[in-house]
Amino acid sequence: MAGSGKTTVAMHRISYILYNYEDKFRPEDFYIIGSNRILLNYITSVLPDLDVYGVSQMTMEQLFIRLLYEDWDSGIYRVVPIDKKNKSLYIKGSYEWFHDLEQFCREYENRAIPEREVRLEKSGALLLGEEVIRNYLDNNPQLSMQSKINMLNEMLFSKLENELSGKYVSYTPEEKKELQRMCRWHFGKDVWKGSVFEVYREFLQMQEEEGKGISFTENIFDVYDLAALAYLYKRIKETDGIREASHVIIDEAQDFGMMAYGALAYCLRGCTYTIMGDVSQNIHFGYGLNDWRELQKLILTGDYDSFGLLKKSYRNTVEISDFATEILRHGNFPVYPVEPINRHGNKVVVTECRDKEAMIQEMVKSIESWQRAGHETIAVICRDEEETAMVSGCLREKISLVDSDLETAEFGNGVMVLPVEYTKGLEFDAVLIYHPSVENYPAEDSCVKLLYVAATRALHDLSVIHQGDLTDLIAKPVSEEKRMQSLENEVYKQARFYTKKEITTREQELLDVIQGDKERAMRGYIGPKPIVVQQGEKKGNIQKAVISQKKETTALMNKSPYQFGDVPDNSRLRPDGHGRIDNSVRMVRKTKRYIDLISNYGILRLTPLEERIIRVQFQKGRMAEFDSGHWNYKPEQQVSWTAKESKSFVEVVTEGIAVRIDKKTGAVLFFSREGKLLLAEKAALPRQMEGMDDFQTWIYFDWPKKEKLFAKGVLADDLERMNQKARYISFGGKKLRMPLLISEYGYGIGVAAKGTVMCCAIPMYGPYLYAERVRQMDYYFLYGGNKDTTLELYKKLQK
């Protein structure tokens, strides 16, 4: 209902979620979607009063452009409003159009992915059967075409490797290599090289052949073109699956057709929604929402999803509400009932003027009268942008107007002149409807809703001026035989209430004991350094650092006071710091070069450099700028890599390694391409930074006791065994080189720190890698498969 508080409810819902679920949501996780900038500015102006900052706001067009990522070029493509005069374009906003696009994508996928069985010619062994392929395609409807191709290729390659390792199968190395080459890309390459814009043109051509043709201008798109392009990007091309938002709020939802919602439901699957609107205010009657039934079936699929009706109108006086309801009764559509609060005011004034000049004078008279009465927000509502420009020009010579530019205007005190379609969701102390003539508002359903919107913007006073050609929607009463159909008795979807599980006092006591044990363990792990008194130690007799006597002759020297292999004092082994650290991933941000994982603690950045080299960096805070550092390795060619996100993890994959980040803990896990776990950060506490400017950093690893670890020394064959030890592995006083830790499992960790670096593999203190006087955590993960190959990768970083 108009004035029922829909927008207020939505804004308080954001505040409620952030307050009660601060461990799961941040302001950046919310998107507010509106139909124009004025509405968005009005909506978000109330958020600071609710102590909410940083919520993203955008129009529906901007959201779909965002979902096109790198495929959108603002220098080439242009966005335009939908042409309301071209009724043939209305079909693009329909659910039927979206279903046609879905079917087109299914057929496109069927042509692109071969479903024939795959057998080995030499042995006749079946690797993948047609039924297996078909079942996989049918059972994963939410995956993009490219994701299905990549997974089928992996399944086939895995089957081949298993077959080639069979006891009674004999293939020459050349035959194995050829089979691997053929199976690796059997279903297609790992990156789709097509264009979503060309695919969309192909879809439009198919629609035209089926008698559903529409006019289309190259490189110019409206909101439904953009919805289709975003759907094609996600449905055909995308493999990363980066999550955009956790919760989406859509206001004035009736302005968008089911085509937009069908695309959103697929592109933003996994997020939740708050959708607010009034179908009685659907001014885009040909392609917006005229009822909620289809949207309910699409969105309300969970047990706790619900549809609610706000009947009470708090905005208008009884006189204004009755006037607007009489306009609505002229429509040939069912509407929801209105229950205005019992607040009376002035009668609606309808004034006839002899000409345009007289209308201008009457407007000035009414506005000045309202201003004397204390009305702070006043709107003159015109039919369209052309009429708005004319009226603004005439009024500006006589009274002061606030900015009414449709792209830059912000809602505020003063007099605004606006086209009717830009007033949805707004409210004013007083409203003047300019010249609602028979020509401007014929007795059609779409104009009924337009005029209803204009009338319901007024809080206290409403006036209408015309030149004797007043629309029948106001001038004539509704006939008795033509009454609106009420939807008051429609059954709405009710949410299943959540009931909190009751526990006994004894059960709560046991839970408290478990939580207490966890907290004590955490305090012992990252708490303050204990006071250690050594037998016979004299006051001030603290172990001195052994400093190299070699004079520093160049800036490229390691300035650490500790030489490689020095044993640290026990008092330095226990990490500093207090309290808990939250490394859980709240947001994922992907670029072509790297992927950022943002937590309350800071930003973790992973940069794939080669098939078997990946750089891992971390900085505290959410506005971090990463340093390139002394070892800023740049390969000759950019490596091919992919990223995908699920509810529990984010995974980055190259041809040689896979890196998985646990979203709950923020811990990084490194795997071989075959899926063997090589190294994992500790889930309880992956990383820690202490200090203000020059940080101390600890990266905690879950090294098994049996894993043999070595630190690379100065000489080529100098390897220091690190198991159950704590040693400085940087090269104090010597030529600057990257500290390197090597595992018998075939990987290495190169620490990109120019000062002191220590490895502690003693379980009671760590195990961890420590660095001091650094601005960021920074290390390279190298996987050569063996010591020699890993050292070759390490040499690349030193150049």
C-alpha cells in the first residue's frame, strides 16, 4: 500500500540483521536496488540515523552491469531507459521471455558439449558413458556451461589416469601422452572464448524467427537487455562463482518485470531478499508486476520465506486516500484493500484555469500558501520529462526550486518539479498535480496507476490544476457495475516459525565448560608472554644477538641482528597478543591478477604467478594497499587460473596446484593438482599481526610431526633440519636473499621479508613462521614435486 511504511521496514530490517548477526553480515554484504537515483538517495538518507554505513546502492541497470564484470565496456556500450511508446518491447520484461532464454541456453549447451560415450580405442575400455554424461548435465542445472565442461574434463581425465595405471594395461609413453592430450580437453577448453553479446544477438534472431521479434540497436541496452546479458554471462561463461551479495533489498519492486527477477534469481543464487512494492503503483503496466503470484513462486522457496501484506496507510489523510482510491477504482485489475489511519485534513482542491499562464500563477499561489503554512517539502508532479522541463523553466522565474536533475538530485527540503515516474517511493508535505488532461492520462489501466502514484505522494495537502480538459479518472465517478476486485482474502505464504531448542540447566553447564576450555586454550596459544626466571641469571645479563662483523657495504644486505641458524631465546618463542582474532572470510573480490578474501581482521590476497607458484599476502584492515616488496616476481606470461566459491570455501586452481581457503576459519590449504594435501595453515589461528607501524607477524602451519622440514642455507647444498627446532632462517649481516623452507613433500615456502625471519617447529609454541619489522605478511608457495625442482622455482624468485 502507498504510505504503508515499506521502505522504513526494509531499512530497519538491515539494521536489525546487522545488529543481531554481526558475525555473519557486514554493511557491504547488502545491496539496495531501486529504479532511479532520487529514490535511492531518499532511501539511504535514513540509514545513518539507524547507525548503518557502507551499504551499496544501485539501480537495477547498474546491478546487471556489475554482474557482467570485465565483459562490460562503458566506452562501447550505452544504457537507455526502456522505450515506453514501443509496446512490442514489453515482451522483454515478461516471464515468457526469460523462459525462452533458458531454453535457448539449454539448446546452446547441448550443441556445445558432446554426449557420446568415450572409449579407449586400444583396449575398448569405457571411460564415460552417455548416461553418465547426461545425468551429470541434468543433475547440475545451476552450474554454468563452462563449469560443466571443466568438470566433465576432470572426470574423464581421472578415469583415464586410473585406466593407464591398471596392472594389465600397457601403453607406450607416447601413447599415454597422446591420450592425455586428447582427454584433457575432450569436452572443450577450460575457458570460454565466445562473446555474450554475440550469443544474445543469436537469441534475438531465434526469437524473431519464432514471431517474437523486437527492435534492437547495436551496443544500446535497456534493463531487460542487461538482465539477459548478465544471465548469459553466468549461465554460459562464468566458472569463478564469486558471490556478490548476501542480502538484496529491492524497493518499488513492481517497476520490474519477471524477466529481471528470473535473471536475478540465477545470477545471485544463494543470497536472501527483502522485496518491497505495491502492484497498484506499477506505472510500467505493460512489463512490470501487476500481481505477486509469479514472484512468490520464484523467490519464496524456503521454509522461513513469507509474503506479507501491509494494509495500513500512514502517509495520506483520509481525504487524500479517498481521492486516490477513487482513481484506482477505474482500473480493470484486482487491487489490495487500503486502510488509511484516521487522520483528517484539507479537502483535495481541483482548480480549472483558462490557460497555461493562469496555471503557472495558480501554482505559485498554492506553493507560497503551503510554505506559509510550514510545509517544507513540496512537489509539482508532471506527466513526463518534457513537461517537467517546461514547468521548471516557468516556475524558476517566480520561486526558488531545488535541483530536480534526474541523475543528480537528492531528496530534501524545498520545491521539486518531477515527472510522475520519478516520484515512486517518495513523499512530500504537499503535492500539486499539473495538468492531468484526457490526453496525458487517458482512461487506461497504465494511466490509472500513474495518477494513483501522483496522488498518494502527498502527506497533508493535494491540489490539481487543469485547463478544462480534466481526465475522466478524476472528473467522472466509477460506475456501480464496474467495481474493483479485492484481493483481501488471498492466501499468503506464511513462514514456518523458528522454535529455539530448549536445553536443561545441566546441558547449559556442560556447554559452558566446553566454551571455557576453548577460551583457555586460545589464551594459552596467543596470550601474553610468560615471565621466565632462569637459574643464576644476573640482572641485565640478557643473551646478546650475534652480529656479523662484516661491514655493511651495500643496501642489499639483510639487516637482521641474527645469523642463519642462530637459536632464539625461549622468551621470544611464545607469540605476543591478546584476545581472539576473526579470520573468517566475509567477502570475496576477484580481479584478473589476484583474488582478495576479506575478513574482520584484514585482507588475504592470493596471486597465482605460475602453474606451481602462488603468492600469499595479508594486511590488517579493510583498506589495505599491498606493497610490491623486494621480491616482486613477475612471470613472462600470465598464468591461466580459475576461482570458485561455495558456502564453505573459496578455491583457486592452476594447472599445477590448488589452493583452498576455509571461509569459516580463513585458513589456507595447499593441494597438488591430484588432490593431495601438501600444507595447511592452522584452522584455530592461521595468522596474527601485532604492533602499530613495524609489525610482528606469525603464520601458523599444521605441519605433521613426521614431515621432514629443511631451511635453505647460504651454500647450494646447505639444508638445516628444522623438525622440533626453532631457528632464525634469515641471513643477518649477509647478502639479501629470500628465506626458504623446504618440505620432503615437494613444496617450499619462500618468505618475502628483508629482516628477521624465524621458523619455530616446536609444537608447544607453534609451529609457525615469524617475521618482524614488516608491513605485511608475504610468502611464496612453490611446488616442484621434489627438492631440486622446488629449488629451481626458488631461483626464479631471486632474479
